[in-house]
Amino acid sequence: MTNSLPRPPEHPRSLVYFGSPETAVPALLGLVDAGFEIPLVISMPDRRRSRRAAPTATPVKEVATQLGIPVSDDVADALSVDADCGVVVAYGQLIDKTVLAQLPMINLHFSLLPRWRGAAPVERAILAGDRATGVCVMGLEPELDTGPVYRRRETEIGEQTTAQELSEELAKLGAEELVAAIREGLKDPVPQIGTATTANKIHRSDLNLDWKLSAVELDRVVRVGGAWTTNESSLLKIHQTRVVSGEGEPGVLDHDLVGTSNDLLQLLVVQPEGKSRMDASAWINGAHLGIKARLGT
């Protein structure tokens, strides 16, 4: 860890918890169940999920409130309580250096560091076709996900595993490893070794199905969640697919099979623009598509 930053005590008891999404809830609950004192939770500000909706709290804030734990969206408030250490789990932004300089920190990250440092490690692992990933409990540094590792645990990525399923598994495993690391003592962290890769945030353009890719690559995009294409300029969301051996022209739909650069992608669950999810066969039958309809146009 950077020499100028305070190092966590070996056995911290009082912890400020930084977290926001659903994947950060199991670790918070695990620490509470293990008997650690949480005097304050820092979570991202309430925000609107849609234009007309009222601002809603993050999942972590909702759970902390139910537990009677004070919650703030101001990182500087972490210095206002008597705590031994800060614990960061998918908080949503970098911690201010002023706070880092005064409060020792550890971080739970959902990858096998140094592979997939950054905002979307689960999604990037799936898109890259990784066969395994895991969790790391590490020291926090000003640079993104570069700290030394106290504890790590690996798990396989199944060929059909979705990003949501993998996130839920890693959240559970991470909670267990975080509690174990603190209980057993935060000592002798190991520097990260290997080639670092960056898990950039997933943008809508990343989820646009490019039918010039292989069926395997396209199926990975679908498994990440939010995959989409177009049908005669109308948006078509693709929620579930299957890779099928065969040949076809990229983007051309033959029944429920779409051609790609290698093999076919079978559509299983889709969502036409303005409608709910449905079986692909029901959409195809009701859409009266012409022979050899083309997607992505």
C-alpha cells in the first residue's frame, strides 16, 4: 500500500461502510451478523429511476435504514465518526484522497485482480469469455483497484451464466471472504501480480448486437443483459439466446435462428419496442416477418 496512506489495523472492530447497489448488500449484512460495529454507512445520493419517478434510495441505504444505521451521501462524513477502518464495496465512485489519508480502507472487488480493474468487472469477464473470476479483499489506494490483496477466492463462470447470476454469486462469496479476512486479521497483503486489464463501464453501444460477430460472442452480450438490435428501425431487446451449429447470413432471421459470422444464434426471449418480454416464437409468429427478414437495420 502507498506509504503515505494509513494501513488498516489488523483487527478492526468499528467500520464505516461504503456501498450502493444490491451487490453490496450481502457484505453489509455479513459484517453486521458477524458483530462488527457499523456507526455509519456512506451511499450514493437518492436518484430518479425514470423522469416521472420520485427519487429512491440505493439498496444499501434501504437496508442500512432498516437496520437503524445512520446513512450519508457525503464521503467526508466518514471522518465524523469513531471508526477503525472503512470498507468499500461497489460504492460507485473513487474515495476522496483527503478521506483516504485519514481513514484506513479496504475494498471488496469482484474480479481476480489485477484482471478487470474498474467499474464493470463481472460484465467484462463474461464478454471476454473468461472461464473463471472471483473476489479480492484488498487495501485501497488512490489509483483504481491497485491495492495489495489480503484474501481472494475463485469461482468458475458457466457457459450459460448471466451477469446478474454471477454478480449475485460473487456478492455472496465476497461477503464471506470479507468477514473472514477481518476476523483472521488484516496482515501481510500480497501485491497484485500479472497483466492488468481495465473493466470499462458498459455503455449502450456495447450491447448493440453486431451480427458480424460469432454466435458465441453475441450470446455473451445477451448474457450481460440489455442486449438490443433493430427490426425495420424498431428496437428489439434480446433477453435470452442459444448458440446453434449451422450457417447463415449475418443478421438474417430464418424462423428463430439468426445468422452470424460463425454458427447461428437462436432467439429464445425477446421484447419488441413498447411491449413486454415474450417467447421469440410468439413474436415471430405475430410480427408477420417476411422471408429472410434482416435484423440490425
